[in-house]
Amino acid sequence: MNKNMVSQNTLISYRQSHLRGTLLAHKHIPGDKSISHRALFLSALATGTTEIVGINAGEDVEHTQLALESLGVQIENAGPQKKIVHGLAGRALMQPANPLYLGNSGTSTRLLGGFVAPFPIQVTLYGDASLSQRPMRRMITPLKELGARFETNDHETLPLTIHGAKKPIGIHYKVPIPSAQIKTCVLLAGMNIEGVTSVYEPIKTRNHTELMMEYLGIPLTVVESETGGTIYSIQGKQPFSAKNIRIPGDPSAAIFFAVAAAITPQSNITIRGLNWNPYRRRAYEVLQQMGAKVTVLDQSMSCGEIIADIQIEAADLNAVNLEAFEAPSLIDEYPAIAVAAAAARGTSTFKGLRELRYKESNRLEAIFKNLMNCGIDVRADDDTLIIKGTGGTPIFGGITVNVFKDHRIAMALYILGMIARNPIIIQGADCIASSFPNFHQVFENLSFMHAA
């Protein structure tokens, strides 16, 4: 058993002297989770067979695969991180025999809603206790407009039953709160509806869906609105041919290693084959703003996405202030960035974080409580987080933390332990398997020694 692992459910994080080594996408860093979900959904609708290489091996993506198979999509497990998807080529979805279990995956839930809504079938979705607390109204509202019906509780949370539209109609939907998941949900629905379906978002969000649609030849148009937002329009019922997809390393997973290297003296690591999409690399740019040495060694293109090799070296970090408009491009990385701020010199302020309250946990509250319990000077209100860093002085640590069944909170607290005088014990660490099953083993390979 790994020396930092007491059980499958408990990790102990120690202060480290330094980190050195090279991490490779797919071998050490998991395939991009956002792209993996989209690759499965879009290849399921294609004409022909898609080979997906580098797919994320976590539980969330597995739930997407199992749900698609229950709907009649044939998917072969062709090796580690490799799937072969036989597209439906315009055929209807199959009525599933049983409710579809989606674990803790909000992405699976929202994208699946859009995927099934245009088909006249009945599908019940349910998840674990954490997912069952997350509101689904933002998915339900546009899908009702196109003709689907829903059975749910007063809180509009899982479990819920979708009655697909018998005569779906194209809609023109304005997303009230920027969300790449809701944008993708509506566009997936529009692919199987006659005519045009469009989505307006006031602030641009992750564009993996648009890039993959362009790569696959799906007729999507993107127009900048006169009001300052963006309109995405798709012509439905248009066949497209399958193309093989190679998925890059996940920057939202790799950011924990980047922050660990930045805050641990004398560290120097290289990460190869990383997704370097402009909407996903912002956290690394924030580390640079704070003083970390982040160097892009090489760049290439694959399936419409930018791929990069990067190097991160330790440095004395300074505080940073981030405005609300930056939140959509950092929404998954704030737990890691909060740890960097805790180690920095000065006071960092992060605004516009309300959306963090609706992730796998109330992520804003989880960050605040755990940093405070670890001895960090931290304040939070409805959508703002203020962290006074230690300026490199080790925190006290020596506590058991509550990760609220949130994989990103668990990973963030693991790296926080690297600057603690006393070990941090992470209960509920099994939640990390939803996105990064071998997280602690990879860190052990990088950790040269525990600091005295």
C-alpha cells in the first residue's frame, strides 16, 4: 500500500522537500475529462466507428459510457484509456430497461439530458447523495422549451424522469448564467431536432464542444452578438462521419502538480501532452502572475485542440486579485489556486465565485472551512474569497479535514499538506477516483523525500 495511503478512503499528506520529474499525459496525467464526455456523446451520434484514445479513466466518464450503452450505443473497451464507439448514424435511442445511475457526475447528467430530450423515450436519472443535492433547473428549463417533460421533486434535483419530446422543436435559448455544460446540453438536443437550435451566452465558456463539432464537420455557426455575447446555432438532423479522436492531458487535474511544484522549494517538473486550450490554461497564467516559473516548451494541434509541454519551477509567490469575469475559465481550478494563495506573500481576492456553491460540493464553503481549520487567515461571503497568505511560512496542519466528497477539494488539501509542519489527514479520499484514480501514486513518484 502507498505510504501516504492509510486505506482506500484515507490519505495523509506530508511536508515535502522538493518535487522533480516528468509527467506524461495518459500515463501520469489523465485524459481531459471535459473532452472525454463530449467525445463519447458526439461519436455516439456519428455515422461510422470512432476510436477514442487517451480517454479519462475516472468514474465520471465511466458513468457516461454506461448510460450511453443503456440507450443502445455500442462501445468497446479496446485497452487502457481506449474506446471504440459505433455511431447510431441517425437511428433512434433505445428505451433503457432500468434507471441510469450517474454517480457524482454533473456533466454526465446535464449532457445526457440534452442527448435524450429529442427522443420519445422515458429515462430516469439518479446519482449519489452529493449529485442528488445539485440543482438541475438550468438543464430542465431549456429542455422543457423544446418539448420534453420532467418528473422531479420540488427542489428539481435527482432523481428525475425525462419524458422525451414526441415532436421536438428548435429553440433559441439564452443561458442566464454562463455554463459550458448547459450550452452543450442544448446543442446536443439541437442535433436531433429539425431546423435550427441556438444558444446565447453572455460570457464565453469552455469551447471544447464547438472545437470538436468543427473537427467532426458538424454544422455549427458561432456569431458574436451586438450585445456583446455569443450565439451558437446548429442545424439539426445533419449526418456526419466518425473520425478518430485523441484526447490530451487534463489541465484541471495537472494544476495540482503545478501548484505543488510552485509552492515547494527547489521543485522542477515537466508535464507533457497537456490540453492548452485558452479557456483551460488560465490557472497556469495565474500562477505566472503570482511569480511561478511556467514555461511552454512545445505546442502542437490535435483534433482542434492546442496541446503543450510545460515546465513549472518553484518560486516565491505573491498575492493575486481575480475579478468575476474570470471565474468561468477558472471554475475547476479555484481549489488549487486557493492553495497557491495560501502559500503566497500578501492577500489575494477572488470574486464571482457563486457558481462554486453548486459544484460537487459547496466548493466555496469547503475551501473556506478547510483553509480556516488549517490556520490560514481566510474570509468568504456569497461570491468572494479573500486569503491572506503565509509568505512561505509553513502552516501548522496536524488535522483531519472534511473534503465533502469532492475530488478537487481532496486533491487541493493534499497539496496543502506539502507546506504544513504536521501531516494533514484526508478522510473520504476515495472521491478522487471520479477523475484521477492514481493521483496519490503519481505524487509519490514525484516526491523525493519528506522534509524534516
